[in-house]
Amino acid sequence: MAPKVNVEYGQTGKSDGERESASLTLGSSGEKLSVVLGANYNKQKSVSAADRDFSSAALYLYGGEVIAAGSSRTNVGRIRLPSGSALRNTFATPDGPCTSVARNPGAAGNAADLANYHCFGGSDFYNYQPYNLLITPSERSSFFTMLNYKISDNVEAYGEVVYNRTTAGFELASLPFDANADDIIISSQNYYNPFGFDFGGVEGLNPNMQSRLEALGNRRSEAQTDSTIANIGLRGDIAGSSWQWDAGAQVGRMGQTVNISGYLLGPQLAQALGPSFDAGGGNIVCGTPGNIIAGCTPINIFNVEDPAQIAALRDISTNYRTDYVYESQGFSLNANGELFDLGAGSVLMAVGAEYRTQRADFETDVLTRGKPPLYLSCLLAQETCTGDSHASYNVREVYTEFFVPLLKDLPGVQSLNLTAGVRYSDYSMDSIGDTTNAQFKVEYRPTSDLMIRGSYAQVFRAPTLLDLSKAPTQDSPTFNDPCTGLTQAAINANPNLALACQGVPLHTPDLPDTDPNYVEPFEQPNSQITGLIVGSRDLKPETGDVVTFGAVFDPSFAPGLSLSVDYWQYKIEDLITALDPNFASDQCVQTGNPAFCGLQYRYPLTSNNAGLHQVFVEPITNLGKLKTDGIDFGVKYALRDTPVGSFNISLDMTRINSYQNTPSPGATPVEIAGTFDRQFGNYAKWRGLMGVGWAMGGFDGLLSLRYIHSLKIVGPDGGLTDEPPMSIGSMTYIDATVGYTFPTDTKIQVGGINLGDKQPPIMFQNNVTNANTDVSTYDLLGRRWYVGVTQKF
């Protein structure tokens, strides 16, 4: 094999997001031994959300109004005032008593009066978006080798090894401090506490105090992942027959170490925010007179912009690490060949047996080991709290498959072929068990121009090790609370609200706000809540069936033209997916099903945080039934040797007719097709890809069009108002590349992606996790270009 070298460089039209790559392939082949070696290197630089207009601000939609908001964890703080406190009237606004205050920018924050604080308002929210990344930086190196050695005329040994090393890392806004969530009590006896009462504690008995610790810089991770996959085996044929055999073994290992920085040591922070006093001469110390805590520096959490506080915070900053290892081994024995002749051709058979075992181990730092079952407390901020996890299983499988040519060269039947197969799988985990699944495929060609095809398959997908044992992981999902403004009248109209809103105080609209029994409307003060993603060892496998039917037309009167159309239908039971809090809450309100209602934990009515979410559990679960169907269309046309070159034209389109999920028995089916849904994602009814390839002499080129149809977001503000569905327009991306190959086997290629510089649609933080858009579907970087050189030797 002739050596080949390729190098490539590209960046966006805004001169960021640089990407570099290089590869080398070479090989040697002799009478018995052949070897191929290769190496690849890729480097991607980051792109900040601050550098794109669509993602630079956290945008929310409420009642048809677009609000640039963000997080209530802000560097001027958000201090909750307890119920009944006279301070609520001290800081009252024309809208009524004030429930939380913020420090005036530049104020010292050590006195609870109007000179230092104001009622928390919309301008105080923290815009976290500029500190997040659209593209994370990464660097990847890989090496592979393949070899074959002929032991004899009938037996060959083979082997393959692939090694990858990837370094990557995320970057997020600086640490949000939450005295309740982080289980830190800010003592009323803290020298810097001007309010005269305690804040915080995970039980929610005290009012909350929130802040943004910019002094620590952004939260960052550095992840190194090493993976190795190796296959070895023997294969050959049985002399004098059509039968071939293959016996092989596979082994794989992936190890990942992650170091995350930007956090504070919880015990030291608790001491620094506990009781403190002036020991004389302005020397502020931790503890109480006669009980000074050595080595502790008091912190004024009410003014984290003070240089002295910045130094104190950095003194107790820390990082933590996690380690993940995945290992797999497998053995296989396969054979295939002819059985007998039917007249229309030979009946072919394949048969085999496989054994695979998998194991995954996740270990977290002692600093982040939380307390089950909700993992709300550990030695760092609550968002880091997790636990170790371990899982393993093995599977034994046997299969057989037959190809049967039924008819051939008859009137109206040029060929009729049947393919049938069956696979038996036995998993070591009782929750998965064993299963037998069959598949059938028929191909009928009445003429040489037309082929009609159909298939039926029983499908089976076992839960992965990650599904079964994912370590508890905190996240911050955007949540649209159905309990906003909850009244007794609303519960009377829908009793399920009582299940979804346990602990939420009931608004009393019939009473004047001067009445001592008046309760103001409940409202989640922040659209982001604490979520807890967890795996489940009780997961069942996905099962179902797939039916397809279609035709391929290759008209003899139009050489080079091929047309295809296929209808498909999937029916899946026990769909495995992570449960989104908004979807679960909606199902609770609709059905009252405890499987959905029992996932949210709110502070009780007796606490100062009544009704607010402590945590919302997001399990990986079996989410009922899925039924979807659609049509695939394909057109291909090859036009050769015209005066202006040769052309290859292709068009592939997919139409989703329906994508319907029934979350649980008796629940109303949810139609997803044509919508974006936080639980399921983007299911535009049409998607397509068109390509026009061209070649002439040493030149070649490709023009591509990627199409995503328009769709709707139902309840774009989370159903808080009667806002109609929001329309998201269609999107067409244009990509192009052109190259020239010199007689020296040197090829230069220049390309452009998203030449129209299309920006992703704004879908608002109410509906997506980050960047105000669907980052899994739409192009985030805008126009970009690249140039590459390939040299063969």
C-alpha cells in the first residue's frame, strides 16, 4: 500500500474555532504477510457562546415577551427575606412586599438598609451564557495497525489494534453559591451578616442566600480518555467447498480521568460563614469569644467582590477528580456457505455463536461522595455530589440466517429471494433475561428495471451499562412550574395538581393583600432547578418490531438513474430514555401517576422555602410505548463524460408521518412529529440531503444541501400562559468543496461549510438546555472554511 499523508486546516468566518488535522497511512504486502499502519491527529479550538449573537444572552419567553434574564445566583447576591419579616415592607415596591433583596453594585453590603440593598429585580439576574462554550476544545491522537498472515492456503491469521487518546474539557460560568442547596448555614452571628437571622441549610428551614463566586474564575474540566480495541483471530475455508469460517477474540478498554476545578471546600466555607466577631483593632476572626477557630478566615458572602473576600475564597478553593473504566471481552465463531441448489440458485446459510462480557466502574473523589438516596450533601457544592457505581453483565448468543432464491427467470418474475434469520440471546442480568428474535426480508424483481422489497424484524435493545448504573449526576434543567400561582380553585378543577404541587402554598386571591391570611401567588424564583440523573438496575430491554416496504426503479430508458421509496414503521415497547422534568411534571398533572409525581421533592410548607424544589429526580427509565412511521425517498443520477465533465446527483429525503409516545398505560399519547420536545428532541417532519458531484480532468467538486423542515414548539413558555405554539422556520445549509489532483498525486482541496452563514433559530432557555437553541440539530458556528492537502507516494 502506497504511503499517503493528509493535512487539513480550517476556521470559522469569525476567525475562531480553528481546526487542525493530519493523518498518515502506509502499508506493506508480501507473499504471506501484509501490514497496514496509520496515525491521525486532530485539534479543535473552543468557541465561546459570547462570540455569537444568538447565544450571548440567556433569553426566556414569558407571555409573548422576550426577556434577557439568567440565573438568580449573581455576584450582587439574592437574599431571601423570611415570611413575616418587617424587612419585606422596608424594601417594598409598588408591586407589594419584597421577598428578596440584592446588594447595590459597589455597596459594602454590611448594613440592612436602603443605602446598601434594593428589592431584587429583573436587572439583577446573572447572564451566564457568555461564560459557556459552544464548542469545547479537544485534542485527539490515534494509531491503528492491521495485519494478515497466511498460515496455509486455507487458513489466515488476522489482527487489528486501534488506540485513541483524547483530551478535552468543558468551561462553565463561575460557581453558583446556594446556601440551601449547598447545605451551608450563614450564621446570624457572622460578623458580616447584617440581617439578624440564619440563612441556608439543606433542610430549607432557613431562608436562602444565593451568590455567584466570580473570584474563583470559571468552572473547568480537563478530561483525558484512553481507549484500546484489539481483534485477533483465524479464518479460512474448508478445502473443496464454498464454506468459510472465522474464529476470533475481541478485547477493549476505555479509561477516563477528569479533573474539575472552580469549587470550594464545604467544611472550611461553613466555618468561614459561621459565627465570627471583631477580636479588636478590626481583626475579624472565626468563632465566638473564648472559642476562636484557628486557621479560619471569615468571609463576607454578602460582598464577594471585595478584594479581601476574593483572597479568602481562593484560599479554600479546590478541585476534584473522577475515574471511569469500561472493559469488554468477546469471543465469536462464525461460518457461512452453500447448502444446496434450488434451481433458482444456491441456498446460503450463515451460523455462529458469540460470547461477550462488559464491565464499567466509576469512582469519584472523596470530596464529592454524596449521601443516598438524593445525594444532596457532600464536601463540595451540591452540584458535584455523586457516588461510585459499578455494573457488569455477559451475554451468550447463537444465530443462523438463510438466503433462499425462490424463483428466477420466469414470466413476470426475474427473481424472487427470501432472507430469514433468528438470533437467541441470553443475558446474565435477570432484569434483561433471554430473548429470541427473528427477521425476514423479501426481494422481488418482476423486471430488470424494478425491484420490490419488504422486511419484518423483531427488535431488541438491552439497556447499556450506563443506563443501568449511571452514577447520580446533578444538573440544572430549565423547569416551567405548573404550580405557579396555585389556588384551591385550580386543585378543585384538577386534583392531580395537589400531587404535583406538594408543599406549595395556596394563593388566596379573594383576600386583600392587607389581610393577615393573605398568601401571595407562588412562583419559582428561578427557572433552573436542581436535577438528579440516575440509572436503574430495574430497566427492562426495549422490544418491538419493524416493518418496511418499498421499491427501487432503475429505468433502462434512462441509464444512470435510480429511484427508490420505502415506507417504514417502528413499534417499540419499554422505550429507554432519560426522563425530562417538564415531561414528567406534565404527565403527573395529566394522569396523577405516582411514577411521575413521585420524582419531585419540594421544601415543605413549614420551611422558609415552601414549595420550591429541593431536587427533581431524572431517572433513566422505560417510558411506555413508541410508535412511529414514515417514508424515505431517494434519487440518484449519474451523468458521465459530458463536454463539461461527469456528474453524480443524489437526493435523499425522509418524511416522519407520526412519532407517538404513550408514556404509561392509560396516558394520552403524545404526538412528537413536527415538534421540538425537551423529552424527545427535534422531530421535524422532513429532512433531506442533496449532493451534486462533479469531476473533469484533475478537478472534482461537491455541492451539498442539508435541509431541516419547519416545526413547532408547543407551550413555548412552559404552559405558564395560553401562548400559542411557536413556529421554528425551516433551515437549509449549503456546503461546497473543490479540489485538484496534480500529476504528482498531490491533491489540494478547499471547502466551505454553511456558506449562507445561517444562524440557528432562537428557541429560548424555557425549551432548551443551553445556547437558546437546539445544539444537537442546528449549526452553531456559522460560515467556515477549510483547506487540505493529500500526498500519495
